Amino acid sequence: MKPAKILLHPGLLLFVIILLIGASAYSYWQYDQSQNELKQYRVELEELRKFKEDPRAAAANETRKIIDQVGQLVALPENETPTVATITDVEKLKEQPFFANAQNGDKILIYTGVRKAILYRPTVNKVIEVAPVNVTQPQPTPAEGAEGGEPTGVITPTGALTPTTMLSPTATPTQGSEEEVTPTPLVETE
């Protein structure tokens, strides 16, 4: 008795080879994706460690990154460091035209020296709005005292925006169009 011969059709053999190559390529792609994600998580973990060690330096680094990203898109004032804030509750800002297209997570760069505000969306690396900003310093009442202590109405890059600061991004700079904005619950400064 003769041993049985197994005949393979050439098309079937070609199909199996293509299937193996495709499976190998897909496996490599999945591996590469997971390695990229792992690298990204390591970078984020390192940033969190740095933030835990020195929150001010980490916040300054994050602010510098945002300024650099926006600087790639538009010309920024060179001799001024902006106040950078993050929108956390856009619904409270929707009534103001400057924030009409804003979303939670958007960044606001406020240049008080040149009276310019920039609304930036980091998720798509896009400047959403640029407008002049009116910043007024309210006069201290006798109860507050004009001497000593913390200045009122001043925006500082390291502190929260104070409720006494008057900000009103407008389409055109006009007199008397200022509205009081209380950004403390709405935005977080970097």
C-alpha cells in the first residue's frame, strides 16, 4: 500500500502565507502602539512626580509649553509673560461674546500690558479667539485701605484671578463696556 499524498492547491498555500504575513504585521502594529502609549504614560508620570516635588516649577513649565504652542500659531508680545488660565465651567461664560466658542479645558492667555486676550484650544492646537481686553483696577474703599497688604484687582501669574478684577474681552475696545467677571470658580490659573 502506498502512502497517501497530500496535495495543496497553490492558491490555498498563497492564502495561508498572506494570512500569516498580515497577522504578523497587525501584531507588530499593536506592539508599537502599546510601546508608544507606555512611553506617553511614563512622560506623564514623570511630569506628575515633578509637580509633586515643586508645583510652582511644574506650573511654570506648563505655562511655558502653552505659550510656546500658541507662539507657533500667532505672534505674541515678547516683553510680557501672560496670565494663563484654564476654563473649567464654560456655561457661566457663554454670555460674553469672547467665550461664545469656548470649551472646558481651553486656555486663556491674558496680556494685560498690551491689553490682549487669546483663547486657545490645546486639544486641536488652535487659537479660537483673539480680542482686546479691558483691565481696570477698582479703587480701594476706605475699609480696604490703600496702603500695605495685597493689591486688589491685580492678575498674577501664580495666583488665582481675583474677583475684583474687571475683565471684558470685546470685539472692539469701547469705553464703558466692562462687565465684572468672577473667574475664580470658572478658571484655574496655571
